[in-house]
Amino acid sequence: MAFCGIDLAVKRETDVGLMIGNSVKVYEVMTDEEIVSICMNAKASALDSPFNYYYREIDREMLKHGYKVLPPSFMKSLVERAMRLRNSLKLVETHPTSSLKNAGIDWRSLSRKKDVIDAVISALTARLYYEGKAQVIYAHDGIIALAPKSKVSIIPLSDFDFIVFP
């Protein structure tokens, strides 16, 4: 089974982690078509972007749980891209910085580029969400899936290849 983690970007490359078993390969891509091509057979994909422009109750819930999130209105172009992708993929919203916090991981110890590690932890979050093992923050206007507060091991094999043990 495959799972995808998407650290969505607008003016730079998007990092997409494809998880098969415990291996995650990260791809740097520019177009929506490339993202869909990588993730189209995934059982679930976790996307680091809100799905609407407005400050939501789910954002307030994240803050109540001690997670720092930006208002969606700061990211209009990103949200537009996320909404387009939502039409093509099985997506759940995630927040990789909060997942890394839960797992006690400092991304700097694993990569020179945070976006790569965000894609890796998002792919793991997609898998955990599919398996019913993710921490899920709920509100009437959405959910955000996170890696749970537990030990996660991410082992870099190269700049874009990792082994992950949840």
C-alpha cells in the first residue's frame, strides 16, 4: 500500500513523500499533474494546507491543543491549489510542524531542507490516519490529522530517501 505526504508550495517546488512499507521517497515537483501522478494510487494522502480561506474553528482547536497555525487568509494561492488537488486525490489536512513536535523530532538532524522532512512526516501521517492511529483534531468545519505523541524514528538514507518506523 502506498501513502503520500504533500508539503504544498506555490512559488517553489512542492515536496511529495511516497511511502511504501517503511520506505519514503521524496520527489520535488512543480505541477499539480506531477503531484496527482505520484499520489493517485495512494490509499490516503496528507496535505499541508487548509482547504478554505477563512480562519476556522479547527484552527482554534489546534491553538487550544498547543499547536501554532497560521490563518488560512495568509495563504490564498496555497489554499486555491489545495482545493484543486482535493478534487483529484483522497486528502486529509495535516500540519507537519505539529506532527514533528508530537514525535519529538528536530528536522535539522535529518535534512538540510525542512520541506523534505515535512513531506516524510506527512506521508507517515497519511498512513497512520488510514490505519486509525493518527491523532485527529476535530471541529465542525474540518479535521487535521497529526502523527500521535509517540516515538517515531526517521532514518535518512540519502537526501530524498528515508526509512520510517512509527
